[in-house]
Amino acid sequence: MYIFILLSAVVGVQLMNAGVLWIFGYPSIYSKYLEGFHTKNLEKWYDVIFNIIFCIFISVAYFSYRKVSSKYGFFRLKSITVLV
């Protein structure tokens, strides 16, 4: 029961991030904000915790949108998603 609630919360946050990225696009203030959660040089314990939070709640929506946006471009991506 609790695992279902946790998974639904994770999926909900991923979808919310994907929706906001779809509205603003990849090279935007919101994408830079999401990118700030990912730390490459882990020095403190809270950097590890933020990377875990990033991997669980943000990474799938952010990295997939960034990859698709760089491949197809912002306006073509919006037109493809509207048509589907």
C-alpha cells in the first residue's frame, strides 16, 4: 500500500516536471533550475542526498526531454507532441 503511494508520488512529480519542461522548453530557466540539483563532484553528505532526490524525482523527465529536444529542436518537438 505504502509503496504504491510512493510510486504514484514519484510518477506524479516526474510528469509535473515533464509538463513544465514541455511548456518552457529545454534551454530555459526551469531546466537550469532542475540541472542545479545534480551534483557531479560529491563532497558532502547532503550532495549525495540531493543526487538521490534528483535521480528519483527529476532525472527521467529532465534527461529524456533534454535528449529529445536536442535531437528534434524545440518547435518541432512541440508540434510532434501536439499532433500525437
